[in-house]
Amino acid sequence: MKIRKQQASNIFQGTLVLTAAGIIVKIIGSLNWIILSRVLGGEGMGLYQMAYPLYLLALSVSSAGIPVAISILTAERVALQDYRGARSVFRISLALLAVTGMVFSLLLYSGAGWLIEERFIRDARAYYSLVALAPAIFFVTLLSSFRGYLQGWQLMTPTAVSQIAEQVVRVLTMLFFAMLLAPRGIEYAAAGATFGAGPGALAGLIVLLFFYWRHRRRLSQASSPGAGGMETKPAGVIKRILRLSLPISAASIMLPVVSNLDLLVVPRRLEDAGYPVGQATELFGYLTGMAVPLVGLATVLTGALATSIVPAISEAHSLGQRERVYSRTAAAFRLANIVTVPAFVGVWLLAEPLVTILYHAPQAAPSVEVLAAGIVLLGVHQVSTGVLQGMGRTMIPVVNMAISAVAKVGLNWTLTVVPGLGIAGAAWATVADIGIAALLNMRYVRRHTGFILDYRSLGKSIAAAAVMGGIVHLVFRAVVALTKSNNLAVLSAIVIGVTVYGTGMLLIGGIGAADVRLVPLVGPRLARLLQAVGLLAEETPK
């Protein structure tokens, strides 16, 4: 059956689809941030970032966890051929999300003034941005339900296409309204930018509706429930969804909670350190509105990998295939390290020229240099969270994130006021937060899967990245000296750096034939070509 063949496809095919979409989304988003940061400036970006964490918090409370639960439970039911149970999960969860999405949209809209009055938001100009974000919550909750269901069938293309559609519409509306309202004041321009989240989510929802109807007949025809069919009564379905989704929701909520803790602590401590309110907002914008999105570009693949691995691990775990769980876990971490280690080196070395080119804001470079250290840790955290969630160990990431969040608050409070650190202190607190959560997750991944990080493979990535870093540094300086062009120097350094790293990994056996064959369309031919010229070993390193 065609659907069953799709389920059996390698998880990396879904990862590559989502990664390609993620790269497109990030490129569009980066172009948006470049233009938007120049329209709004550091102060306007600060207003935007003061509103956005609260939007993420409301969104997480209203919907986070349920989409992941849909993906896990759908994959579990499909593995057992209980297709009716899979459809029951989707229908009931969609109803839940519609209600909670509407409730939290109204709460954010009506509570914006109170947040300003009670000084949870220290800059009153952020009120308009809060109100403008409220409608997006409803549309995103519905959108996430469809994504979770289709991902449970390991259909990643609908998610990928909807992400692109959502981002395109979001960016266009953000820029349009930011520029339209800019003459009225920076607070209105920031609100115009935040409003783009709503139309973007609506566009993504429309795309997912199309894919749902396109696949609905095929999914229905897959149909009769297998042995051990799932309880189809709404109460039974809701109970199972909540039992799994609540811990996942708590884990997802931790991200915006941490962002809101940053919002409460960092600007205040910058003011305590002697910065005026406007400058504190500006520095906060450099960190959260410029440095964090730039560093996030390096984890596009690991984010996609974490999404793909949840239903894949759930499927293998539900069938009791422990060796398959281990192999998928090992492959995911290996791929994550291959990508994140050189990304850390490149971002760290080129931090100032990158933010100068992208944002025309070299002042953001110190935050980027510090946050670059968190790229590898973030990749480990994303993948380990996906593995644990796929195995149904959904509470573990919550506890680990809570522990790391406590550490971050303490470090934010302490480091931000240290002379010579300032906003860089807050960046170091963010790196520590990610690192603590990642290391704690890995402890439980080892306990439940037996997986131990392959330090030999990691060492190869580090060695190749170190050589790459030296070449990148030399190339950048040489091109700048010859052409006086910062843009050309960065582009040359990136292209040569990627080439050097890839070649180095091939020569030392860090990338094997199986890895190359995963590349869509050209993978097998490319593997044979590289083997013919001696750059690829016959056997894939374990």
C-alpha cells in the first residue's frame, strides 16, 4: 500500500524535506529581518520582542503539546494499523484546539492593557504590538493540529509547503504594515510588523487544508481498525491526548516562559547597570531580535530532524523495536553534529561582518559571538527532546528545561550588571540554559535507549571544523584586503569554508557513502562519483 511505503521511508527523507523548507523560510525570514531591522531600528525591534514572548506563551498554553501528541499517537496507531483510532485523535484534538485558540486570542487582546499597567511590560509603547498579535493565536492553533496529524503519517511535505506559505505571507504583511505605519511612530510600526503573524498563519492553514483533503480519501481507504483499536469515544480520546500532551505542553511553554523571564529581568538589570530605558530596549533588541534569529539559522536541520524523529521513534518504540530506536537515535545525533559543529565555528568567526551585512548593526556582534557557542548544544537539545518525546518520556524535557531556566534567571540577574558584560552577560546565560538542558536530556536518552554519543565521530567534525575555521579566517582577511568589500569577503569565506569542511570530512571518513546517498535525486550517483575519485570510503563509519 502506498501509504505504508511512505511510513517506512527513511526518517531523513522527511528531515531533508523539512530542512529544505526551513532553509527557504529562514532565508525569507532573514531578508525580512534585514529590512525590518532597518525600518524599526534597535528600539523598534526591542518593542517587537517585548510583545512576541507573550504571544508565544499564550500560543504555547493554548496549543503546544497537542500537535506533538497527535503526531505521536497517530504514528502509534498507524504502526498498529488502527487507522480509525488515528482519525479519532485528529478530530477530537482539532475541536480542543479551536476552543483553546479562541480563548487565548481573546485573553491576549483584553489583557494587553493590564500587562502594561502592572509593569510586566516596562515600555508602554509595546501595547499596540500585543494587541496586533492576538488574532494569530487562533489560526496557529488550528494549523498545528493539521500539521501534527499529517506528520503522524510521516507526511512531511504538507508541513514544509505550509511553512513556506506562512512565512511568505507573514513577511509581506509585516513589511507592508511596518512601512505603512512608520510615519505615525515607532510603536505603530512595531505593531504593524507583529500583525503579520495572523495573515501568515491563515495562509499556512489554507495550504494544510488543501493537503488534508488531497490525502483524506487515501487515509480513509487505508482503513479498518486493527487489533487493539483505540477508544473512539471523545472522553477516551481526550484523556489519552491530555495524558501525553500536558507534559509536552509544559516543555513547550518553558521556551516562552524563559523568553518572558528575559523580558522581565534583562531590560531591568540593564537599567540597574546604568542604561537608560531606550538604550536597554535597544540592547535587548540586538540580543533577541537579531542575534537569536541569526544563530537559529544554524539549527534549521536539527529542528527539522527533531520534528521528523518524533513519529519515527514512536513507531519503532510502539512495535518494541529497540535496535531500530537506537539506530535512528544514533543517526540523528551524528547528523546533528556534522552540521552544528562547523556552523558554530563559522558564526563565531564571522559574527561582526555578518550582522553588519544583514542588519547594519555591528553592535549586535558581541551577542552573536557568545550565542554561537550554543549552536552545538541547541542541536543536541532539539534532537534529544525529539527522541524522548517519541518514546513517550514527555515529562523528562520539562523538568530539565525548568532546572536550566532557574539557572538562566540567576545568571541573567548576575551577569547582565557586570561591568564589561552587559547584554553579553545575558547571552552567556542563554548558552548556559541550553547547555544544562541538553546535558540533562542526554543522561535520560542514554538510560532509555542505551545510546552513548560517538565521540570519535564528533572528534572528526571538530577536527574538520578547526581546519575550516583557520581557512575561513585567512580567506576573509585576504579578500577584504584585496577588494575592500565586506560582502564579497563573507561570501567567499562561507563558500570556501563549506568546501574545505566537506572535503575534510570525506578525507577523514567523517561522512560515509550512506550519508551521501541520502541526498535527494543525486545521492547515489554522487556517492559513486566520490568513491571513484577516492574521496569516499566504501564502508560507512559506524
